[in-house]
Amino acid sequence: MIISTTFDVHGRTVAQHLGLVRGNVVRSRFIGRDIVAGLRMIVGGEIHEYTKLLAESREQALDRMVQHAQSLGADAVIGVRFETTDAGQGQATEVLAYGTAVKLA
């Protein structure tokens, strides 16, 4: 599956637009991770625990978007974007991946 943030695929022609595809995941924070992250916030610097959590969430959302595109018979997803939103009064974060599923010529 070709994934592109642009609205075309170099060297290929979009033959058919199949529509919007998306994948999302909502992850809650973990108290143990929050304690370590809280200590890092005092000291400063990157909060590795949250970096890892969000990276895993993005990959899972992307995988779900690809599965959605495959179910439509797509060859590629173009115009891919990510969005994040706080959910559950700040106790969880939603990561959404979305784009346009297409058939290529």
C-alpha cells in the first residue's frame, strides 16, 4: 500500500477516488508512566515515555487507516494527515490518521 502526504503518487496516475479512509486509536495514560514523566518535567528535557506512547499510537492509527483502505480495494492513500485530540477530560489522547483512498492506473 502506497501512503503519501501529497495528493498524487510520483509516476502514477490516480484512476479512481474511493473516498475518505481513517484509523483512530484512543490511549489512556498509565500512572507509572505519569510518575516518571512528572519527574522529567521537573528536570526538563524530552519526556521519552510520552514520545513512545504517541509514536505507538500514530503507527496503530496508520495501520487501521491502511486496513480501511484495503477493505475498499485501494492501491494507495493520498493526502494523509494526522490529528490528535484530548479525550476523557485529559486522561486519554485520540490519534486519528486520515486520507483519500485511490486506485492507481
